[in-house]
Amino acid sequence: MRAIAFLLFTLLPVLHASAFSLIKKETDTLKSPTLLVIGGIHGNEPGSYFASALLTQYYHIKKGNLWIIPDLNRKSIQENNRGINGDLNRKFSQIDPEDPDIGIVKEVQKIITEPQVGLILNLHDGHGFYRKKYLNTIFNPNAWGQTCVIDQQMLDHEHPFGHLDTIASNVSRSLNDDLIEEHHFFDVRNTNTRFDDEAMKHSLTYFAVTNHKPAFAIETSKHLPTLHHKVFYQLRAIECYMRLMGIEFERTFTLNPEAIQNLLKTQGSLTINNNFYLKIENLRNTLSFIPLKSGINDFKFSHPLGSVRKNRHQFDLFIGNQKISSLVPDYASNESCSEQISVLADNQPITLAVATDFFVMDDFKIVNHNPNIRVNIIGFTAKGVKDESNIPVRLQDLDSNYSIDTSKKSYRIEFYRENRFCGMVLVHFK
């Protein structure tokens, strides 16, 4: 298997290298059709993009091909807004050349029409619970939640997956075999777009269908009680479509709501400019004096939904629609250290590269024999000492106000060459 991150342009190059991500998990691009899964077309539907993220992180493809866009409408995701530039899912038949979303739309259209793409899933969280007969404002024919949505009964041209209604019906039945609550059951919603739904003519799935590509929307309900309920149903539906296409896979967890709830807590790490490193979990709301470049900074998140937004004099960090922390920069001379970092951690020697971390129980000491490198342990003070290397440091020696985490057990150790920041490591006390 090979995994490829396909990077696009961005309107704010100083913040991130791409407008959205395309992750490719491929085993046989010549013989097997590709399933394209798209999350986040609406920024206020987190079930769609967090399901896509877990699909990216925890699924291994053994046979067949899977492409995933977990964060199509990234800026709207950050704002938890359906679409900060209007509804992105109403721009696929025609779009104003001045529309800020035109680059995203054109690039996704290009991906959808790639010859190897055999089926498209567009993930959503929809209002209410779809019922063919009106029961109340939540359960009614105008609701979208808990549906497999199709634009027409079948494709106009012969295609191995062209019987849209049959496929959606089979997926719905499979999902209904394992429901958390009985009223969560799925049904097929055929919008009959060509004749009955003018708005849907501008949607992503109808664009795909008119280009002879089978496309489906999976709509979990916004009225489900938790995010992990939504992600549970999204992943089960995606697995149904993978099996339909003969895609063989393994996942590293048991597919149940409890396991998903735990996975959603994992937020990963962030590397900036290849010399600064943060663990995302339990970060303080604000971190100050972060050594950044005055120009372009390269933010690399391990989480598929990690993103950054410039907000006046700080950089806000996000995982999906969840704001994690804000970084207040210290714009200083910035380069990269090539040297390995020598540490005595609980009297055990270890060697680290910059932008990594280590754990200790009792104390640590940065071993430094290079007179051109100065060590600054953030939160530690030794009177009359400019270079804080070769000094044993315990947790009680550190000012907890300078920890990076809410548990007050993680601290930055920074390295400078002739007053130019060149790298850092994190120490975590157990």
C-alpha cells in the first residue's frame, strides 16, 4: 500500500500548504476501481469529517484503492459554519469566477472525473430522521438524517455500480442490522434531482452522476446524541461500500461507539518548521513566545483534521471544528539544528533529534559539549547561568506557569546558536 498526501493551493500560504487534503491508499491502480470518500463539504457537520479522519488514520487497505478527502471545506470547518462563502454543495453545476470557493470546486471536479474513480461517497450530518410519512418536525419526509441519498434510481449509462437504488437499499438494510437505538434506522432518499429538485442539480453528487459516476450521500442525523454515534454510522456505511467494491481492509479497532469515542480523543502532534514540536492533547489555551519565522511557517499536523488560522497577532490551532490552543509568536532569527540532542533521563543516556520528545520519572539533564549551542529550559531558572545544559532538573524545579499542558507536566527545552533559535524538544514528567 502507498499513502499519498495530495496538496493543493491555499489563499493563505503562510498558514498551511493546502486548501484540502487528498489521501490515497492504493494497492492496484490499474485493475481495481477507486472509492472516493469526501468529508467536510459542510463545516458544521462534524460526523462527516471526523469519520473521514478515522478512515485515514486507522484503516489499512489490503486490496483495492481508497481516496479520502477529510477536510474539503477547511475554513468553514474551523468556523463550524455550513459554508462561510455560501453552500459549497450548491456550486458544482456553475460557479462565479470570483467565488472564493472556485479553486476547491474545480479541483474536486477534476478528482471526481479521474478515470480510476469508480464510486463517490459524500458524507453529511442531516436534520432530523427521514420518514416517508410525516410524524412530527423531527421525523418526516423533509428530514435528511439517517439516509442513503441518491439523485436517481440508476445511472444513464452502463456501469458496474450503476444501480443506485439497489445499492443504497442494500446498504440501508445492512446498517439497520446493528442500530444503537431502533429509531436510528436508515432509509433511501431518492431526490429525483433531474425532475424534482432544482437545488440538488448544483450538488457534488449530481455533478458526479451527470459525469457517469455513481455517487451517494450518507446522511447521519444531527439529532443523534453524540459525535461518536454519528461517526459509528458513517464508518459502518463506508465499510458497506468498500465491501461492495471488493476493497479488502483491516482496521486497528473494534467498530463500536465506545471505541470510536476513545479514538476521537486522540489529537496527535504538531511540528512547525521542522524544529518546533507540540503534543496537541491537553494544551493550554494559549502558549506564548513561540519562536516562529516572520514570513512563511510550515505547520505539519499528524491528525488529518489539524489546521491553523492566523488571528490578528496569534495563530489558532484546530482539530476539525475544535479550537485547541492559540500560539503567540516570538518572531526571531530561526534556523534548524542538525546536531543530535544528548540527554540523561533518569540517569539513562538517550539521543534525540530536534522536534521530538522524551519522558522522565525523576529528573533529566541536557548534555551539551558544544560551546556554540545555548540551552534554555522554559520555566527553569539557575542564577548566574546563561546556558542551562549539564544541570539536573526535576519537576519541582520548574515554574508550572510555563508548562505547555493543563496537567503541568510537559515543558519546552529550546536550543539557540548565536541567539538564533534552531530547535527544541519536549520533556514530559510521568
